[in-house]
Amino acid sequence: MTEPIIALDHLTVSFPGHPVFSDLNLTVNRGDFLSILGPNGVGKTTLMRTILHQLKPTSGRVVYYPSRREVTVGYVPQFRNIDPEYPLSIRNFIELNFPGFRLPWLSRNERLTTNAIIQQTGLTQIEHRPLGEASGGEKQKAYLAQALVEKPDLLILDESTASLDPVTKTELLDLVKRLNETSGLTVLFVTHDIPMARRYSNRYLMMSKGGTESGRIQDLSDQQVWRSDHV
Ligand SMILES: Nc1ncnc2c1ncn2[C@@H]1O[C@H](COP(=O)(O)OP(=O)(O)OP(=O)(O)O)[C@@H](O)[C@H]1O
């Protein structure tokens, strides 16, 4: 049975003198793996920020079911440079997301959860390395691990795999897909990688200057992809 987790209801966002998207309507169901596609600057990150309630829409709204407080959202950003001197270890960085985090007083359960996530994300060998010294792909894994600590119902991957090599990208998306299939995690996957979108998601939202289109991923045509880049 399909059960909604969020709905975009006549959603419009404009910056002063600059409309980004308008009258966007979409319902995302629990367990969906939705790819958000479209050329640079079309408004994908703006949409994610609006969904996260970091940006107030110009009109319309984002509705959470049953309510915003009852949906835990994890966010994995695009690769960002981290100060090479950043002192926290990868393990401690992941643990930061426990509510009320206070080293060294994590509970036994919190430690076990961290152990499991470190293993799932393939970080066991380097968990004690300072995050600042980790490679780009290792940092992305650490961000994903940190987002998983809160056991999110909804996970937003905002071009989080863009800077990864094909093997690491596949490892991370395989893990997310496993969580999607086994625990019903809902995923919003912002990407320019059409083959990966086709491989992992069940639905798409294609944003373009000409408007937005959505549907089942198997119905996304090469012409639509081409058109979105050329409108
Ligand atoms: N705070 C802001 N103030 C004004 N304009 C902004 C702001 N944030 C984003 N924009 C503009 O809104 C548009 C959409 O930006 P956004 O980052 O959402 O695009 P995107 O689809 O995620 O792009 P990319 O694929 O390059 O990451 C761009 O033209 C951007 O310059």
C-alpha cells in the first residue's frame, strides 16, 4: 500500500527578481527512491533546501506525513572541502549526530549503532583517522554514515556521489538501495548521472527551464533528458 511521506503542494520559490521554479506538485511515497534531475542552476538544491525547511517558499508548501516532527530527515551534501587540520576522527564525526551527543558518554547502544554503521559504510579500517586527512570518497562515506545515525525515514543525497569513482559510487548507492528495500528508507537522489538514476530509483522528477515532469523511471526517455538540457 502506498503511503505518502511528503507532498509538494503548488510549490513556488523565487529569489528577488529571479524565479527558480513555480507551481511544483508531487507526492513522494514511503519507500520511493526518487531521482531529481535537471541541468545546472535549475533549482534542485533550492528544492532540497525548501524541503528541509531551510528556505521558505514564495507560495505553496511542503507537507510532511504524518507531521514534520515525526519524520527524521538525513541530508548528505555535495562534497565540501574540509580543513585538513579538522581534528575529529571519522568515528567521532559520525557520532556527532546522536541527539545530545557528548563524548565520552555515549550509551552502549549508541556505540553498537556506530559500529554497525561504520561497518556498513566500509569505514572500519580508517575509523580512527582524522576526518581532515580522509580522501574525498572517504569523507562522503563519513557524511552518509553520520546521516544514518539518526535512522532517517527520508534521506536526501544532494549530488553526494558526484565526486566519487565508479566503484565507491556503486558501493554507496548499493548500501542506500539495501536500506531502501529492507527498511523502507525513502530516498531523494539529486544527480546528473542518468545511468545511476535509472539503475537505482523507481521514480524521477525532471526539472528544466520549461517546467517539471515526473514519472516512473522506466518511462524516462532519452528525448526528455536531451530536452531538459536544451530548453
Ligand atoms: N540564496 C540565493 N539567492 C539568490 N539566488 C540563489 C540563491 N541560491 C540559489 N540561487 C540561484 O537559484 C538558481 C538555482 O540554484 P540551485 O543551486 O538550486 O541549482 P541546482 O539545480 O542545484 O544547480 P547545480 O546542478 O549546478 O548544483 C541558480 O540560478 C542560483 O544562482
